[in-house]
Amino acid sequence: MTPSTGRTSWPALVVVVGLAALAPLVLTDFFVSVILTKSLWLGIAAASLIFLSAYGGMVSLAQVGIYGVAGMAFANLVAADGGSAAEWAPWPATVAAIVIAVAVGLVFGAIAARSVGIYFLMITLAFSVLVFYFFSQVTQLSGFGGVNNVDLPSLVGEPGQDPVPLYYTTLVVAVLVFVALRYASRTAFGLALQGLRDEPARMRALGFNVTRHRILAFGLAAFVAALAGVLSVWYNRRITPGSINLAQTIDVLIIAVVGGLYRLEGAWVGALTYALIDNYSREWTPTVGNVLGPERFNTILGVVFLVIVLLSPGGLVGLWERGRELFDKRRRGPPGSVATPAPAGATGDAPN
Amino acid sequence: MPAKTAAPDTTDRPPRAGWSARRIALAAVSAVIVVWLAIKASEDLRQFVVVSLNGITLAALFFVVASGFTLIFGLMRVVNMAHGSLYLLGGYLALEMQDAWFKDETGLGLSLTGSGTEYDLLGWVVPLILATLIIGVVGVIVQQVFLRWNQGQDLRQALITIALSVIFADQMLAAFGGISKDIKAPTDWPESISLPGDVRFGFFRGVVVLGAAVLIGLGLWWLMTRTRFGKIVRAGVDDRDMVSALGINVQLVFAAAFFLGALLAGLGGVLGGTMIALGPGEDTSFLLNSLIVVIIGGMGSLGGAAIGALALGLVDAYADVYLVFGGTDLTNYSILVTFGLLVVVLAVRPLGLFGRPA
């Protein structure tokens, strides 16, 4: 199970980013804002999860908790309705929010990093839900109806009237995150991280401090999650405890799994799928009594998630890769001994 | 650069050092907590007793729910993320049955509860038994359809149960609405009981829930240590392959354990639905509680679940009331204390108090 140490396909990246950059010229403002911008920041959040899972073997559900901390910190530091409204300028507030979130992330990492596999998943899930309960209880920070009308940096202008500046900002951040995480995975740090994922005992014998390495990786992912948190506030202009609850935690997990837990680009594939289902499923969903209907978005999402997990543990990206493999095999005739291993599957555990 | 500290990992036991800095810090923290509670207790003993009872009864409910969670995990390494959904579904089913079959209109609405409806003992016990059994069967169906064929892929199984919990939550919202409801205890049960020292405490909470938890705890203990089934389960926790190699039908044991685990979630739902309330979000809340209980107590250990539930229940109860320092009321930060509990336990024992490496 060695996911994606392969080369970044630069031409593909350039084409995709080029198309994305041209999108506002062709598509409506609504589509750019509600589908594309949203998928981009959700994708960043999912990318932080996928990074930890693909390279570190840690499926962390704390990412929404961390991005909630970043979002709440930002919303409280700038001028806004509700919360503590400290009225800082947006840029210092952005930096401070990210620093706070990374600090919280490092603390979470320090506690969770000694656990592996399913224990890690449960502990981080508990963290995320604790962050939600914290902000629901502490109304001094979250206001009674959330923190609204958050002040934004002039760079993104007024997303309500013209979503394009925010779209480009988010696009640039997303591309930087993708490139940086890909780069990080091929540095000595990233290679050691993958070593820890596969053979922690051997890495320890080689002299690596396993726990500290995991904590640092968690901190890097927390930084990415914090970016997503701040962008989510820029996008929504508000943040409520309800937007960082268990449902959102699961949504980001769904995005990561649907895209594919083993490839970074899966984050954005999953996020786009999610945003499209989110928006258009309501229009074509038939109403079947109480069970199915436009209101029942979460049922549809849950079923899609279930089907993906049941059929293709590698997510949509894994499905595509498997299809390409089949195609290649047929073209080349009977496969040699170099059969590529099937997508690692969700067997995140070492055989007991 | 060699790792200087014997890098603590889940695979090796924590070093049994003497008075390390960590232990001194822990001792200091616990001393502060004990002194703080003692001061509060001496200020108002009656309140202290009530708060403690609140914590213990809450712990009883947590234990009922979490024991099912830990039982399933211990044997099968399945983290059933739909456990909270089973809890809530159990409560709702009992509520529906009670409403549909046992609503006994007294006509003039003159009864003391003011609602005008009375429920006899059967009106509570029958829904309890039926809903509990149904949830057990639902659990077995989930296990047979979704989890049986991918045994050992624990992450994938967790994801599957998460997907199920999303669907369950949405469907329950559609079927039962978003308003909090509760199951009515039998009308002829007393509202509260008197304890020495002029303390009054809720009858249902203090007697029924606590009694049920103790009975369940003893029953599970008996089942696990005194029966053939328990023997097989304990052997299966240690070495599944060996058990099946000895000719025991492990699949049957798995199904039985899942039945029992889900049943406990459903039972918890009926108790919790009577003691607290049922509504969207309760599934999350009880999933979190079960998670914390087993993270503290150690996955797969019943004794750990009891200790973990007690710790969580008491910490919740005390933090909700006693987090007042002079004029500053910090009670709405109480969740941080729960977090602190988790941190302290994991810092000392990464696998929980009674956890053992898989």
C-alpha cells in the first residue's frame, strides 16, 4: 500500500488550473460562488485530512474542529456582529487565527499521536465534537446566532456582490496547498512520514522519534485546515457552532472518502461532487413519502457515501485509476508480473 | 539521533517509573481537585450530595450505552459509529409504541402530571422490551449485511457505520420530527424519593436507571465470566483465529455479540428517553459519550467502561455546577474539563485505563 508517491502530473495540473481560472468568464456568478468557491475551500479542508491519511496513515476527524477554531478565532478578532468583536484589521486577524488553530492542532496532535489506527480516529472525532460543544456553550465567543457580518480583507471585496475576487483568492490558496503538500511528501520529512506509516517499529529502530514526527505532520495538516477555516468564514461571512458540528465533520470525511483517501487531488474531486449533489439533488429528487425528497439531502449523501465505501475504498479517484488499469491491461494483452497493487483499500490497519 | 525516551507507543506498556515529573504533576492536579471538591462540599453538603447523585446516575446511563459499544469493539474490533443512532432509534421506537398502544386518556385532564394521559407499568415496560429487542435485531442486520464480509478492515467498517449513522439521523428526523420528546414513566411511580439529610432525588433517575445499570453490569459480568458464551467471547478478544480453529462458529458468536451490543444501545435509548429526552443531536451526544467512556476506560473492557462512565458522569456533573470562582461563572466552559479528563488519561495511558494492545 504505497499511495501516490508518484510524480505530480504538471501538465494536467496546469490544464485543470487554467480551466478553473477561465471559469468565471464562462459560468454564472452563482455557479462560481456556490459550486466552485465552496468546493475549493472544502477541498482544502479535505486535503488536510487526506494528507494525514495518505502519507501518515492517520485518519483524523479533528480537521473540522481545527478549522472551526481558526474560523471562530478570525470571526472574533475582526469587527463583526456577535462574538467578542475585537475589531482587529482582517490580515493580522487571519495570521493570528491560523497561529491559534495550529497551536490547538499541535496540542491535539500531541495527545493523539501515540495512538494509531482506529483509536486515532476515535480520539480525533472526540476532539472535533468537543470543539463543537465548546463553541455552542461559550456564547461569549460564538454569539447566540453565530458571529455574523464578519469584516473581510479588501482583497476579496464584497463576495455577496462580486464573488470573483474571492474565487481567485481561494483558487490560489488551493493550488498552493496542493503543490506544497505534494512537495512536503517528497522531502525527507515526508518520506520519513511514509516510513512511519508503513513500518513504525523499523523507523524507531533507525532512530526516528515516531511520536514527534507524527505531531509535526499533524501540525502541518492543522495549518492547512486553518486556511480552510478562515476561507470558510470569508465565503460565508459568518460562522455558527452549527457549521462546525458532527455533521460537518462527517461531510468533510465524506468528501475525502468519496474523492479517495489515498490521493491528494481526490480532495477537490470529492468536494466538487459534494457541492454538485448539495445543490442539484434537491431539484431532481423524487418524493417518496417521508423517506426521500428535496428535504432529505443527507440521506442521499449518506447513501452515496455508503455506496462508495462499499464499492471502491479508493473513492472516485481510485475508481478512475482502476478503470484505467483495466484499459491498459486490455491494450497490452495479458498482464505481466508487474500487476499494480489494487488501491490500498480501506485496510488502514496492519494485519493483527 | 536515537530516540532518547523509550518512545511510548501503543504497543509497549508505559514505563513504570517512580516519581517522574508527570506523576508528580498528576498527583498535584488530583490533590487540587479533591481539595476543591471538599471545600465546595463543606459549603453546601446537600447540594454536593445531589450533584454527586446526578453524576452517578448520568454515569449509569453512559455505562449502559457504552458497555454495548465496548463489547462489540472488544470482540470484533468494529467501532460502531452508528451506536448513537441505535440509541436514539431505540428511544423513538419505544415512544411510538407507548403513544400508539398505551395512551390511556383519563378524560378530564385532572391527573397530577397535567397532561391528562396516564401510563401504567405495562405502558412503559412493554415498549422497553420490544424496542430493545428490535434494536438488537437491527444491529444484527447491520452486522450481517454491512460488516460481516469485510471483517478486519476496521477503518472501512468505521466508515460504513458512519454512513449508516448519517442515513439513520436523517430518516429519524423525517419520521419523528425535530422537536424534543420524552417517554413517560408509569404514572403511579413516585416522582422522587427522600434520602437521609433531607435530600430529595428523582425516583426514575436514582432508582430505575441506577438499578438497571447495576443489574446490567452484574449480568454482563456473570455472562462474561461464568458462561460458555462469555468464555468464547473472552477467548475471541484475545485470539479470534485460534477460537475459530477450535471449531467454534465464530460468525454465530459475532452475531450474538452484535445483538447484545445493539440491544444495550436500544435499552439505553429507552432509559435515556425517559430520563432526559429524545431529539436530533442526542445520537451525536451519546456517540461522543460512548467514545469518551471507552477511550478513558480502554476499548473492549467492561470494567473500564464502568470506570470511564463514572469518571465522565461525575466530571460532567461537578463541572456543570462547581466551576464558579468567586464572581466569575465559568460553567459554560465545562466541556474543557471533560477534554482535560481525556488529556490526562491519554497522557498516562494511551490505550485507556484498562486497554490492552490489540
